[in-house]
Amino acid sequence: MAGEPTKPKSSADIFSAQKPQSRSAPLPEARPSAAEDIAAFVAKARAMSPHRTGAKGRLVFALDATMSRQPTWDMACALQADMFREAASLGSLDIRLVYYRGLNECRATGWISDSAQLAKLMTKIDCQGGNTQIGKVLSEARREAVASAVRAVVFVGDAMEESVDDLCAKAGELGLLKVPVFMFQEGHDVTAEHAFREIARLTGGAWCRFDPGAAAQLRELLRAAAAYAAGGREALLRLSKTGSGAAKLIGQMK
């Protein structure tokens, strides 16, 4: 099935697929500086910018699917339709679901433009015990930002069990690509809040808290993120006049 979740490729997977070079193979020619490569990369990414006129809205929708998250997963499954409805008045929206659970499992679907299809996939996925893998989510978002012109990333979770410095480095890369990350935190975990706020700041996104099980609060935040993904900052500004979620986001974005 085209939209079935797949495991995002890691650098280890790519390395293992490469054939080792012979010892006698010639060394690559020395390059004067990595600065030229970086400049070329950023120029290419900006040329693919999702904010250009006529671009299709693309949103990475990332969820913590560890054991304690089942109630919120079910809630997100029901609320994702609101993102498509919000985007429909502005243009079109494709969503790529990314989730992690269990022992070192992090998967992503293909790009989905239909609410019913996304709901069908989400109902097949159950939450499993494990540690957070937010770093993999950010790495996947960066790859898609370059390959598919992602406009924004939404992450919904309640914990962080990784190196904050490593996460900030990955967030900084997304910031250079002008891809904001909207970090929606359920609950009041202080460690998670610190990390989520930094990720949002470094990417030019926003951090917002919602109360456990508060579907109405999460709905407003998801609607706001979808509006931004489909219509950019102007759409978010218009929604902020009537929607509390949009007002919370626009107030933090650079």
C-alpha cells in the first residue's frame, strides 16, 4: 500500500549499502572549503522553498507513540481531519505521519492528502513502550525539507529523554532551511518543556502546552499549524483573529 509506514533511512543504513573502496583507490581531490558546499546546499533548499507562490502545502505530523501516549494518539487520529478541513479553504495540504515507539522503531508514511486514508493508517498503529526518539523525527523532517519542500513540522508529545544539545543541532539545521517546528506539549514535564521551547526557538516555530486529554485545545493548535502549512504566515495571521491556537503560534514566531 502506497501510504504504509516505512522506516526512515539512517546514515548507518546508507553507509552499509555502500561498497568499501579498495586501499589502492585514488584519494579524492582536496577541496578548498566546505563553505561553498554549505552555500550551495542552502541556495538549493531556498530555491525549493515551500513558501514560493503556488507551492503545495506539506506538513510533517510527528507523534510520540510510546506506551503512555495511546489516549492522545486516539485523540490525534480523530482530530487530524480538522487539519485537512482548515487547509481546504486555503489550497491543499499533504501530511506525512512520522511516529516512534518500542525499541528503536521510528517510521514514516508517504505523503497523504486524504483524511480518511490517514485515519485508516493511524487506527492500525498501537502505542508501545520505549524511549523518545525526537532526534530521528527532526532528521526525517530535514531530509523531507530538502526532498519535498516541507512547509512546517508538528510534534505532539509529553517527554524528552535525549541529549538536548543533539536535538538543538538538528533543530538549527531546520532553522536554516526556514522550516518551523511547532512543539505541542501535553502536560507539565519540565525537562520536555525546556527542550521543546529550544527546538521551537531555533527553527522559528512555536511551543504550546495543552492539558492532558484536552481535545479542544489540541484541535485549535493543529488547525493553526495546518493553516500555516497551507497558506503561510498570512493565513496564520488571519486565523489568529478568531482562533486562540493561531494567536499563540503567531505570537512566538520570528
